[in-house]
Amino acid sequence: MSGPLLGTAVHGRALREDAQYRRIVERDFDVVTPENAMKPAHVQPEPGRFDFAGADELVDFAEQTGKRVRGHTLVWHNQTPDWMTDGGPEAARAHLVAHIEAVVGRYRGRIWHWDVVNEALADDGTLRDSPWLRALGPDYLAIALTAAHAADPSAKLFLNDYNVEEVCTKSDAYYELARRLLADGVPLHGFGVQGHRISGEPPASLRENLERFGALGLEVAVTEADVRVPVPASREDVEVQASVYRRMLDDARAVEACTAFVVWGFSDRYSWIPETFEGFGAAHVMDEHFRAKPAYSAVFGEEDVA
Ligand code: G3I
């Protein structure tokens, strides 16, 4: 493959109800990631009760339109029902494996990348104090990766996190973790850096960081890029924002092992930013009316034709 494929997170309701949104996904992107539909709380809200409606919709859409799917995510501290981890180590291990077998097995052969474990480390590089760590200890990562590989040997299995774009304490810890897992023969194929950034703060050592993971034999990807700005955004803000998108994409393109550059949504109409970061917004390449911002040209190198 030559260069990273461009992708976007997909908002389930928008894909279903907003024809213009759907057309733009079809037109502009080669890779789709469900923003929420494959997360444990959505897929298995109660023990043994699965709801694949949203996930099926996304995978069917991808197949009908010739796109690859980044599956997101199987193991996380967030959007995960308490019952999965609350019943003691034996039950937690059984739930972990059963969940992965069911979800990965259902889409066997149809998912390009799986974010198997999301956000496993804290910013200081230690294992995050997550319900999975408390229930199973550090082995939960290898257990999850092994179960995912058994359920779909053709899917590329990723660890994925935020604040790891640059060479820093947290990405150093991921580098060591990845080396250890590979040395132990655990099926790990990729490392995803999310890429949630604040405008004006491009990740300076992104390229160098991606390259070192590539040198371990892993694929790398920018998996959730967005660049938030203080709102209301000035003309200058959106120009600076465009330069941050451009810089990240240029770095991704410079790294041979980088196979995907995925934005976490493309329009300010459907955005997780305003409800999470007070005073910030406008983080995406199109505005709420699907008009191209300078960041759109930075990513696609052309004007919007929506
Ligand atoms: O499912 C309920 C729905 O029943 C209810 O009607 C609705 C009312 O608010 O809320 C729905 O849940 C929301 C869920 O998204 C699904 O839409 C939650 O409130 C909301 O907090 C949740 O936010 C998602 C967030 O992950 C959860 O932590 C965002 O949309 C999603 O963009 C965000 O994505 C994460 C990645 O998975 C991992 N990396 C960071 C990224 C941003 O936080």
C-alpha cells in the first residue's frame, strides 16, 4: 500500500438519517471507524444480550461502498458495563474472552484493524487503573489480544491511546510494552496514536515516534485526529488549525509503516468536542453546514464539492 488511507469516525445516527453526511463519507474516505457502535456497552449491555444493530449497519455500509473498517473497541475502561469486571477474576476473564469471541467472530474477515485495547496506560506510563486491570492484572492485555487473534486471524490487532503522538513518557512506555508483548509471542500488529490536538500544538516528534514503532515491525496509524480551537474561532484560528492537520498528515505520509490517517469526525455538526471541552469546538475539517474549512484543503488538497 502506498501511503496511509484516509478515514473518519462515523456517527451512527448521522449515517442513518443525514443523507448529505452519508454522501460525504462515501465520497471522501476509504476507512470508517464506528464512533460508538462497537463499544462494549453498546454491543453487550447485559450478559449474553448482544445488540449488533449499529455495528452491522456500519460494516454493511463499508462493504457496500468498498471501505475498510477499523473496529473500535473491545477492551476499554469507558463505555463498558460494570458486570463485565465486577464478579471476580474468573468471571471477568470469561466475560472478556466471550465478548471478544462474539464480536470479533461475528465480523471475521471483514474488519481491517481492531483497536483491541484502548487507552491501557496512564499519562505517567504505568498501566491505567482500569476495571480490567483491577480484575485480571496486567495479563488482561495478552488475554484480549490472543482471544481476538483466535477469533479472526486476518485482522490486524492494535493498541490505541491518546497523548502518545510524540516521543514522551507515555509513548516510551507503549514502546516497551509492545516490545515485551512481541517478545512473548503475543499477537500484536499495530499501534494507534489518536491525535486529539489543540490548535497551535502540533505533535513535534510524531514522525520519529511512529517510525520507532514501525521499526518493531508494527503497523502504525493516526486513529482519531481532530484539532480543537477556542470558540468562536477566528480566521487565524482556522488557518492555524489547518496547519496542524497538515503537519500530522505529512508526518503520517512520511512513515512507511503508517497505513491509516483517520479523523474523529469530519464535520462540526456531529462532534464530541463541545460537550467535553468547555470553550472549545470547531475541531473538524468541515463546519456544521458541511462547508470546507482550510483544514479540508490541508487534508484533501482540494476544495469541497459537497
Ligand atoms: O448511548 C446514550 C444514549 O442512549 C443517550 O440517549 C445519549 C444522551 O446523551 O447518550 C448516549 O451516550 C453517549 C455516547 O457517546 C453515545 O452517543 C454518551 O453520553 C457520550 O458521553 C458518548 O461519548 C463518546 C465518548 O467516546 C465516550 O467516552 C463520544 O461520542 C465519542 O466520540 C468518544 O470517542 C472516544 C474514543 O472512543 C476513544 N478515544 C477518545 C474519544 C473521544 O473521547
